[in-house]
Amino acid sequence: MIAESDTVSVGIPAYGTCPHLGRVIDALLDQTVRPSEIVVVHSGLGDPTAALTAKDPCVRVIHRDRRLLAGAARNIAADHGHGRWQAFVDADVLPVRTWLERLLAAAHRHPGRYIVGSVGYSVSGGTWGLALWTIEFAGVSPFLPDRATAAIASCNLLLPVPALARVGGFPSRFAAAEDTILGAKLVAAGLKPWFTAAARVDHMNIAGFRHFTTHLFWLGRHSALARRAVPLRGRLAVRFWPLAGLLFLSKFADTTYRTIRWGSGRRWMFVALAPAVLLGLVIWNLGLLSGLRAAVPPIDRDRAGEGVAVPAAGEGAAP
């Protein structure tokens, strides 16, 4: 049962123009259980403070001229929050109206766990956008059953504030996979995730082959860096590159299994997308191979660097 003491601060990292950010705020203000505050940490061009804070007194914006990576922005949002719970969404996902209510209900049903919600899509992005969504969010798709999980999605997350503080927050120098590293740190601290499909956000998929290829290469590269930084599934493969070169087959088999077993109504869509998904996973795997010898950023929070978003040597920021 949701109590009056269940105050929730929602943190949103944002960079640049963020064309969907206003709609994200509107969706949060229209929740069946409203957050006690919404903290947007924006960096780069186009300070949105005036437009967003005019929507409601609970909306606060922290702006930095220099770019922040997403982990650093989320840490700043958490630092400025005052809720019992800390939730996170991204500037390109729309929470369904019962999103926060479902997250809190799951948190009370499963004490001692943090809650990961599902990620659907609001804009398909065509073939390449859907294929990328299939790959990136296969572990948190809305058709999956509620369950204990190893998957984590920082665009749909609810944690008790003390747990986030205990592990020091997100790594602030990783341009991707920062949520995966946070998940490993939380598990090491004794807090495991629970997935609840009903707490859904819908992603704005981006169309186009260029974004598809660059984003997946970038995700693969940082997946290797994350596996080298913390003990994760598949970490043995990043030590022996012949094994790393075959990880895409494991990911394709896993995605296929999930869709066939649980994806009622989506199976034919997956069959149509399968060639694009397989190509995308090959690109992801090439990115992973490129990360086998790259410099690994520190996984501890770098408070001194959170005002200046300079990725670690050899790393690029998110495209």
C-alpha cells in the first residue's frame, strides 16, 4: 500500500534541445501518484529553465553550460532531491499515467529490492528504430513477465535514496553502460532488482540507419568497458577476444527466446526485423571488440569532474 511518506523525486538528465522534454514533464505531472518533485539536470545549449519551471512549482532545473554525461547528471539530480525514493526517467521517454503508482506498489511488494520498469515505444522510428529498440531494451520489454532480473534501464528506475547513496551513485565518466555498472554495485551491496512490466515508459525511437549503426557500436564499446570494470555476465569473453567475437550470437539467441516465449503479438514483427536485429548485433559486437583494449574510465563517482563533461581518454560522448 502506498503511504503518504512515499515522497518521490524524479531525476531527468537532459542535453541540448531535447524536443520531447516538455511532454515528459507533462506526463509526470499527470501521474495518478504525482512525484513530490521533478529535477531536470540540463547541460549544453538551450537552457530550458524558464519554460519548464513555469509548468509547476515542483519542477526544478539545474543547468550547466558544459556537457554532462548522463550518469553525472543523474547524480546531481539525486543530490538535489528530497524524496524518500529516487526515480529516474530520460528526456526521450513518456511514462504511462500509472507509471509511478506501479513502481511504488512493486517496491512495497518486494522490500529489499529496487524496481526496474519496462520500456515500450511511442515513436517506432521505422525498421531501424524498431530494430535498435529491440536490441537495446530486450531485457525490459513490456511483454516480459514480472520477475527478478539482472537487467536494468536507467530511463525507468526507482530506488530507495539510502541505497543509491550507499553505492556512491552512477559512475560519472562512463558515456554508456553507467546503469549496468550501478546495477552491479547495488547487487554487491545486497540490493537486487525486480522488474515490473506495468510500470512502463515509451521510448521515442530515432529513425535512420546512421543512428542505428553509430549508437549500437557505441553501446557495444561501452559494454566491453563495463565488463572490464565490474564482474558482469560475459566478463570472461572480454578477456579472450575470440569469445568476445561471438557474443552477438548469444544476444541474438536470448532476444529470440524472449520474443518467442513471451512476445505474443510481437512475434511476426520480430521475424520481419530479425535480419536488421542480427546486423545490429554484429555492429554491437564490433563496438565491443573495439573496447577490449580501450582505457576504462573510473567507476567511482568523480565529483570534481561533474561540472565538466570530458569523457575519459579515448572515449566519445553519446551520439
